[in-house]
Amino acid sequence: MTETIAPADLHPRPQLHRERWIDLCGPWGFAFDDHDEGLAERWFERAEPFDREILVPFAPESKSSGVHETGFHPVVWYRREVRIEEADRRNRLVIHFGAVDYKATIWVNGRMAVEHTGGQTPFSADITTLLVPGETQIVVVRAEDEPRDLQQPRGKQYWEEQPGYIWYHRTTGIWQPVWLEPTPQVAIAELRWTPDVDRFGVGLVLRLDRRPPAGWKVRVQLKGDRPTRTLVDDTYLLSGRELRRDILLDINDAAIRRRRTLLWAPEHPNLIEAQIELIDGNGTVIDRIESYFGLRRIEARDGRFIINGIPTFLRLVLAQNYWPDSLLTAPDADALKREVELAQSLGFNGVRIHQKLEDPRFLYWCDRLGMLVWSEAANAYVYSDRAAEMLTREWLEAVRRDYNHPCIITWVPLNESWGVPDLDRSEQQRSFVSALYHLTRAVDPTRPVIGNDGWQHAVGDVFGVHDYAMTGDLLRERYADRQTIARTFREVRPHHHPLLGEGTEIEDKPIVISEFGGLGFVPQATEDWFGYGQFASPDALLDRYEELVDALLASTALAGFCYTQLTDTAQETNGLLTVNREPKFDVERLRAINSRPSKAVPSEILDVLIKQAVEQRRRERGQE
């Protein structure tokens, strides 16, 4: 196995990475276990059951995997021989899995290393004591994913054999990167960055994987990336496995006084790079990791989203992030960056990742390029005590994984009452939504939380409304100002469901039309199609798109919108781009429509005038 050294944007875990890691993606042995015989027959000790090959990290349902079988296969197995160099055996070795859907068991050389439940979140295991003499080690994975279990968090994965309506092919087993990481005997395990814009600093929580000897220290170096310069170089004494410090920047520094050069926002996505060193009592560096954070503050108040004290109108696009040949998994690392760039090229300042937790490398590019993200859980479809427990566990892991990403501005544990279908009648289900909201706020008080997006708001810091009205006049009638919105919330059910839960008031919370549009072309007679409106030509569709967006931008009370959707996905052919990421319309016109100022944020009009004046002055200077 060859060593992989990559920059942060290619590392599977950009927020906490070491220079050296060993990529385990690629060909693995593979077997279906439809009768669930593998455990009894001890496949984790045998090679002969693995009579097929799969390309990890692509799911067996995908073409990219080389298997491409979309039927029901609730249990699958993987096997790979891994060569470990002698130099790495002097360290500890940790194996990482980005995501395995849904329940995973890992063996190394026939001995169990770890079990994990949850199809969207990462896990790891120290496998040092499981290694055997010699270079070759055997890693075996068993993944169990019941296709018809509607209590299991599954997002847009369909419980029928073929995709239909708004649901798509399933994803079974490994679907995010797998890698090995050599680590020292005492290593940095977790970082948590909490920006503090008011004091121009950051809160740091650092956790080690075991208790260090007395006298060990941590050195923290922070550098601004535009331009690169040292902002902080501090050393702290460790007294246990966890270090908590508030790190304040020098406000007397002339560069720091120009706040825009360091603060993170879509218009200037400045990141502060961090290098963390673990130092023993003799001054030797034991461990070194790279990380980063964005210095920014998110508020939902006065009916607006406010970033660093500046009202920001959200121009979001709904992103399913499915690909035709690789399904939930991006075709390659470059495709993750390209997805962000495509959304930005159309004039959007954010994405709503729908019913999945996206690869951390996608979030890295949102951080780096300045793209806002609504982070949403993959939901179940029915309610039970078991369903509540599974979603809660996975959601807490998701918030923990992505806490440090400055691009994430909202947490959304539930969408359209999925998994809580009787929310307006069931006190139990309302209690669950409330518990999820408050639990999310308890572990992350820095971001707004929407308890249930789209319908039946039980609790939350933002009201997200899904309204697929087909004319601009109807949207103006419903959302022109605070008064019309109050009437809409009381009297209108845009998608059959009430918008306000029992005892819920709008107050001054931001209101976002978090799904609208869904427009597509008139399908061919033999074409599977789902959408919310059909048009015969690109011009006709774009005219209607302009009408809908203009109506929302004309509102004096909305805080933003989210258009459905970025790309065609399976039979849901209502994207602004085709399934192959090709534009359907004139991109310049689309971007101009999305970039028009909103009446709800008057400063946007001034920003446009200033920008036009600057551009005009540049043109005049160019002619002199």
C-alpha cells in the first residue's frame, strides 16, 4: 500500500488532518449475504466467500462500484488485504470510515475492531493490537442495511425496488472514504473551534485520545490566509486529556483592525489556518495536525439572518447531491468542489443539502469558497421510540462532526414532518421535535436551529416554508409583507399541511421560503418525470423562474429563499442543471436574476449602486 500525501482539500477529514495517511479506497473483495449466513459461517476469517470485486467507496447499487445491483440485499461484506510498512508498526494505527450505511462491523485479522450504527456519520478504531506479524493484514467489513425498515434514518433512499416520485436508489454499505492513519502513542483526537467575533477571538477545546504524562504542552499557531501571517503563537500546559482555552487576537495589530480581512462571510470567506503541536516534557513534538476555522457570527433575529452584524438575504438552492453513476457518493474529489462552484456560478450564496450529510470535503469547499449551508439530517418515515433513538444518536454525531465548519449556518434535524407524520395531533411527536431542537441548541448554541422545516412548526429559531405556488402573483399575495405572511400562516396550507404548530407564534423570527419552484420541461412520452410545473422551452421556464424569484425579492419581510433544485436527480427532472451538471438556461441571465437586491434588506440596493460606481470608475480609468 502506497503512502498518500495530500493537501487539506483532498484529505478525507480537512478539519483535523495529519500529513501522512494511507488511502484504502479502491478494489475490495465483495459478497452479498442475502440469507445472513456470514456471521455463523465466520466469513470474517475466510477468503473464499468474497468472489466478487467492488470499487470502494461506491455503493453496490451504483454503476461506479462495478457491481451495479439495485435489488434488495440487506447484508453485504467487504474484504481487503492491507500492507503495513514496518515504520508504521512503530506507531499506533487507526482505521477511519467516513460513512457506512447502516450498521457496520469491522474485523482486522479475524478479530473485531469496532461496531457502529448510523449510515451518515464517521467512526474509527485503533487496530494496533489486532495486527499480526508480517506486512499483510486483513480488513473485513460487514454492513447491514434493511431496505424496508422505515424507522431507520434513510433520507431520499426508496424502500421500493425502483426509484419513484421523490425518492431514489438506495445506498448500502461503504459510501465515503476509508483510510488508515499512523498516530503517536498519545494523539490529538478532536478539536472544537467556537468563534467569538465580539472579542475577536476563538474558543478552543482540544481532546486527546488518552491522558498525557505530566509536563506535556500544546502549541497553537494561528495564521490568516489572506495574507498569510502569524496571528497567534501560544503554548499551554496540559493537565489532562482535555484543554479549554479562549484565544484572543491582538486588537492593536493594524491588520486586525481591518476586520473584513479576517472575518468569514460569503463575500470574503477568510479562513484562519491552525497548526497544533503536542509536545512532551523534553520539548519533542509528539503529534502535529492541521486545522482551520472561520471567524464569524450567525444570528437569526429581527426577521433576518445576520452574519457578523450585517443582514444577509439567503439565496439558496436545494442540492440533493446525487450523481447518476455513483449515487450518494461523488464521482471523485474534484466533483465536490465543482458542485459548489456550479451553485455559485448561478448566483446563489448558499445550498440546502437535502436529506443527507455531505462529505466533509464538500463542506471544506463551501468554507473555502464562501458558500452558506443548511445542514439537514437524513430522516426516517415513521415514528416510534426506536426511530427517535436512532435519529437522535446519528444527529448528535452529525453536529459533532461538522461543528467547526463556518459555512454551516443552520441545523435542520427534521424536514416536512418526515418521521413525525402526526405532528399536529400527537403530543409525543411534538415532544420529540422539541427535544431535538433543544438538544441541538444545547450542544451548539451558536447557530439557529429549525425543528421541522417546511410544515407544522412546533419549535425553532427560523420558519422555513415550502410553497410550490406556480405564479409570482400568488407568492406576492402570500408573502409581500409581515401582515400578509401572518394571514398565510393562519389560513393557508401551501402543501396541505398547517404551518404553525399548537401554541407557536411567528414573533420576529426569520421566514425563509425554503422550497419553491421545482420547474421542469414537458417530459417525453416515455420519460419518467417528477416536478411541480412543466414548460415547453428554456425561455418559457426561465421567464417563470424570474417571475417567482422577483416576487420573493419584492417581499419586505422574507429572510431568503431556496429554489428546488440544483440538478436533475433520477426521475425528479426539475433541476437548473441536467443530471450531468450541464446548464439548461442562459447562465448569465440566471445569475442576474438571482443577484437582484431584496427589498427586505435595503442595504443590498446600496451595495449594488456602490458596485456599479466602482465598476464604472474602473472602466473610465481603463479608457484614460
